[in-house]
Amino acid sequence: MVFAKHAARVVACFAFALVSACATRGPLVPANLTDGSSKPSAELSSTPFFPQTEYQCGPAALATVLGASGVPSNPEALVPLVYIPERRGSLQIEMQAVPRKFGRLAYVLSPNLDAILAEVSAGRPVLVLHNYGVPLFPRWHYAVVIGYDSAKDTIVLRSGVTERQVLSARNFMRAWDNGKRWAMVVLRPGETPVHADAERYLEVAASFERGATPADARSAFDAAIRRWPDQPVAWIGRGTAEYRTGNLRAAAKDYAEALRIDASNVGARNNFAMTLLELGCPVQAREELSRIDSTALGAELRAAVVDTRQRVDLASEAHAGGDPPGCSALLN
Amino acid sequence: MRVSLWRKSAIAVLSVAIVNMGFMSTASAAIVDTSALVTTARDADLSAIRAQLDREDVRAQMQELGVDAAAVDARLASLSDSELRQLANDMKNAPAGGDVLGLLGAVFLVLLVLELVGVIDIFKKVP
């Protein structure tokens, strides 16, 4: 047993020695993180721990971050969703997709240690991909960052069968660099990452929308509006969630706001017209549609515009008297 | 007079029914998903054509790689078109996070063999 432990240590050193060529100097955990929002040290000790069974660090790490975001889970339940037997592991794409099934958004952080530490500081553990192998013989491993200490220059992880693994920041960075600096955080609808890119967040929210309840989708886009009020897609997303909940007036307002920001946004105008139609304002709806130039649209968008036009035409014929007086108020 | 009243009311009822039919059947079909708005028009066209091919491709690769056939559909369902694309492209080579123990075992074996044949001498007794 002592022999085995000793050997494992030797082997670990050996593995690190092989990948240490690009090691950097100086403390890696910044003592004062740039925006001042991160604490000098943090540890999310209530994060659940699931010791992995053979090759299944993916399901274990995923269960860890899902659990921390309030979704009770366990690796056994996630194996059928992310594990690929012949690859003896789990792929990043599927790790990103699975949280959606549980009403959570997965956001891939920008490749900086700061972004990871800021999340931990904000109370969210971060799933990372490490590579402990060598270029010709990669060894990929998922682990979860749950803490750091800038005074000691250390990172704390839930990893494999180790409940509390403390790595020097340098060793962490080596393995993370070799894993191409991939890190992912799981968000509740309504949360945005500390260091977030508007476009990337909105893409994540748009993929989330497909399988989410309208209430969850609404929260996700609502958070985007609070943070990036000048992004039309954020307003469109919330508008569509309102529409699907049946709040047509709120939907019309959000679409109108998106169009105020970007008058050329065909998706917003199509959805706005559809909403106006359902609010009993076919004339206004037709007016909106007439402003759409459908020559350069993608297939999905073009089909939707054609569909909306047909509905509006049908309704206008049955409704020849013009829109009721309340309709013009919806345009502002 | 009676006929025309009858006709008028029939037309009114029918037109209401037709309008409602339009609304009720697929009321949200004309609403565009937000995901269609975060990709460019060209991407959207491509993905419409490719998504199905990608889906079949990923399904086949997953089964080949040992994923239980019953689970494949649920896994495919949660993927967006662009995610399907990426998986179809390099499912066999993309990093698959598994485990470090396998490596340690392999390196250990190599070291052990080298030790036994006398090339290296690292497993000394702890004093």
C-alpha cells in the first residue's frame, strides 16, 4: 500500500515533468482580481462530492455542479446521458447540453483563471477539463473547482476520488492549459456569469429556450435585459417567453423595444406582427409585415414570415373594418 | 330577407371559426425561436439541410461507440443544430474526459518493467 502510494506520487511527478515545459513564473492566483468583485480566497465547502467510478469523472463532475445549482443528481443517473463507453469518457458538447434537461444553463467561460475564480467567489463551482497526459498520449479528466486561496496560491477541487484536492495554482494551470483552458459554469435561469460575453450568453439562452418552460426562458432573457439592455435578442427572447405564457401585451412591448434598438431585425418584426394579430390588430400586423424585406432570409425565418403573412391576410379579410382603437397604443 | 339573415350569420360564424382555427392549430408556428436569430441566414440554411444528416451521423457514431440504443434518442434531443454539427465532425477525436487512473496504471507498468529489467532503479525501499 505504502509502495503503491509512493509509486503513484512518482508517476504523478513524472507526468507533470513531461508537460511542464511552458510553466510560467510568479503567483498565478491574482491577489487582487481586476474588477474587485472576487474575494482573496473562497471555498464552497457545501458543494456535493461524488467519488468517481472508473472513467466516469464526467458524470461525477456534472452531478457535482448540478447539485450545487440546486438540482439533486448523482453520477449513476447521468451516465446514460453523457458517458461514451468506447471513448471511456464524456465529451464537452454533451456536458454542456445536459444541464438544459434539468432547467439549467451551461456557460463556457472565457479561458482565463480570473473568470473561474470570479465564479467561485460568486458562489458557483466551476467544471474544468484537465489534461494530465502528454501531446501524443492525452489523458482528459473533468474536475470541479470549489475554492482558491490567493495567499497560498492554491486551487481547491473536487476531483476523481479525492473530495478535497489542493493543487498549486501552477500545477492547476499546467493541466488546464493542456486541456485547452475549457471551463464551464452551470447557471440557474436568471443568473449570468460574472465575466460574461453578451453574444455568447444569448446563444446559450437561445439553446436553453427550446426545451425550457416559458417561465425559465423568461428569467434567462430577463437577466440578459438587465445586464445588456441594448441587445435586441435579449428583448426578443423575453418577448417570446411572454407570448408563450399568453402575456401578449408584454410580448408586444418587448418586441417593440427590440425593433426600437434594431429596426432591421426580421425575427423581432415577424414575432411582433404575429402578436399584434393575436391581440386583434391585423391591420397593424400587416403594416409591420410590409416592412420586412424577405429576400435574404434563412429558411426558418422565411417560412415563419410566409406563415405569418398568410394568417394576417386571412384575418384582415374577415376583419375589414380596421383595427380597434386600442391597437395604436401597442406600437409604442 | 330570412335567407339573407341566415347567410349573414352563417358567414359570421364561419369566418370566426376559420380565424380561430388558424390561431388554435399552430399558433406559435409563426413565432420564430430565438435560436434562429442568433445564427446568420447562411448558417440557418445550411443547418436546415444538414441537421438531419448530422443527427443520423451522430446516432450511428454513438451506437458504434457503445452508447445504449435506448439512450441515444434522449441524448440527441438535447443537442442544438450547431452542437450536432460539432459532434458529427469529431466525436471520435474530441477530448473525452475520463480518468487519470488509467494513465497512472500504464506508466506504472512501464516503470515496473524497466525497474525489473534493471534499466532504472526508482522504487527504492522507503527507509
